Amino acid sequence: MLDQKTISVVKSTIPLLESAGPELTKHFYQRMFSHHPELKDIFNLAHQRKGDQPVALFNAVAAYAKNIDNLAALGPAVEKIAQKHTGFLITAEQYNIVGHHLLETLKELGGEAVTDEVIDAWGKAYGLLADIFIQRESQIYDDAAAHDGGWRGTRNFRITAKKQESSVITSFELTPVDGGPVMGFEPGQYLSLKVVHPDLENIEIRQYSLSDAPNGKSYRISVKRDPEGVVSQLLHDKFAVGDQLAVIPPAGDFFLKTSAEKPLTLISGGVGLTPVMSMLNQRLNGETAETLWLHASEDGAAHAFGEEINHKLAQHNKLAAYTWYRVPGATDIQGSHYDFAGTMDLNAINGTLPTNGDFYICGPVGFMAHVKAQLTTMGVADAQIHYEVFGPHKGL
């Protein structure tokens, strides 16, 4: 625990942090990478180039400072970040590197306001936070290794099937090269791939949602081609059936937690349907209460898993589904390929929506905020709404 003096000093630096803004964390990353270029093999450099990662780190640092005397408030964020870290195989030693360059950044950008007392306080505060992460991540690593079919670090998998689901999404079936079983996972979690390829300057680690229910033998991920995504384009264009990928165990804190007796609504936009597809497949494995599948796509060409959903509708009488196309294509037929045109408007199915159930949402941040606002207006409590944001941690 931190002493009151340390807490007071850290909280006193909040105005300094806010005045520096994300430039502070941008400087931190530049400094750290210049001294430790090997860390470029761990961090997502695309998020660095876009500026997403520095902003996310700044928000985390500012939140930590503001809640330094109430760390319980950070619990959900800590779990989310710890799960992400295990997908990058973060080690305890790397926390020392991060801590050193964070303190040096404060010295270099803070001027006279960053006294020895401030550095000492932030050193203690960072040390406490690092210990929290190290202990939780160690537990996650140990749990994965001890699990039936589990492992620690990376394990080689072979691409045993590759299927184009839409104009932008392709699914990959991954089966372990060693022929052994694979550990289960919670529907909604993701796999991390450690990608090595001649077209890449560095090793790149990416996380992709598992898009099918656990089967103990293989995994399925479904990857959207990102025009600016070096790795996603490589997977689509250069990796074929028979190729191998280094895979890190499943992780993630966004997964299905509702009971089978409770109504469930799964809502997705674009490639956000991948984790909720896993939830749906798991949900339909047994007898359940009503399940509602709501999906928004750009058009029919971009719409993935449409045939699979139709097949499930024919098999399960407690499943209902509605689809929105933002701009239907010339060959898209309303009532056959999609139900509604435009952005998702829940008023169109207000009588069908089970407001007493749980809601799981995944998609672009703007889409999720739009859907959440509608659910709130309809009287759905925040505790019933669960969501996932791809990329660096953000809120709605």
C-alpha cells in the first residue's frame, strides 16, 4: 500500500499530466523504442503510427493518478489490460524497462515541476501498479499452461481451412501441428498470433476474435482486411492452407456470462460479429431462452456469416435475427438478404426486443455508443449491457 504522502504527491501531478496530454506518452514510446528497439517486436506498431496507443496509455496513466487512493475503481480496466498483456507475452522484466522510461519522460518533459519528491512518489506508485499486473498476468499464464490442451508462450498451429466469408472477412481454421488437443475458451475471447514474415520489418503480434464455439481440436478466427493493416493483408493474401502460425493461448475479459434461462440479444456492427458469433454458437449448443441476433453491415458484399445465420434460424425456433444494410447494393434484396436499410434503429423491432435480458455489443465505437444510447432510452440498465472495443482500451 502507498503512504498518504505518496498519494498526495501523485495526485498533485494531475494538472501537469493533463497539460502535457498524450504528447507525454508519445515521447515515452519514442524514448523507450530508441533504447530498446527489440520491443518493436511486441508492441502493435500500427497503433503507434495512428496515435491510438499513446492516447490509450495516457488515459490509463491519468486514470491511475486520479484513482490512486481508490484502486478498486480500476479493477475492470486492470483485468482488461492484463488479459491483453498476456496476448503479447509481457514479462516482469519488461515492466522495469517501462517504469524507467516513464520516470525519465516525466523528468524530461516536466521541467522544474518534476522534483525528486515527484519522481520518488511516481516510482512507488508505478511499482505498486506493476506488481498488480505482474501477479495477475502470472496467474493467467499459469492457468493457461495448466489447462487441458493448454500451453505457455507460443505453440505452432497449421492453417487447415481458409474461407472467404465476405468481401472483407476471411476465416482461418487453426489446428495444432503437434496433433494434441487445444484448451477451451470463453465465447468472446481472442487468440493472439505471433506473425513472422519476410514482408514484415519486425515480428508482429495481433489479436483476433475466436468466431466459433470451443471444440477441443481446433480454433477458428475471422479476420477483416484492413486497408492500413499490414498483418491482416498478409493473412488474406500470403498465408494459405498448410502454412503455420505461432499462436498464444486464448485470452480476453469480454465473454458470455449470462444464464441459459435468460433472454440474450447479440448486437454487432461489421467485423464486430466475430466474437458474438462464438457466443451464438455456444449458446445454441443447448436448450436456452430466446436469443436475438442483430447485425449491421455496409451492404451484402460485406455481410459475413449470412448463410450460417439462416441455417441456424431454420434449426432453432427460439432464435430470431434482423439485419441492417447501411447502403444496400444493387443486388441486395430487402426481406431476403437484409431487413432494414440505414443505420441500426432498434425502434424498428421494439416489440421484439427482450429488455429484461442481457445485451452483448461489439463493433466500431460510434456504432456501439449509438446502440447503447437506444437501449438506455428503452429502459435497459447499464448492468445488462456488455461491450467490447477492438484495439487500445476505450470506453463508451
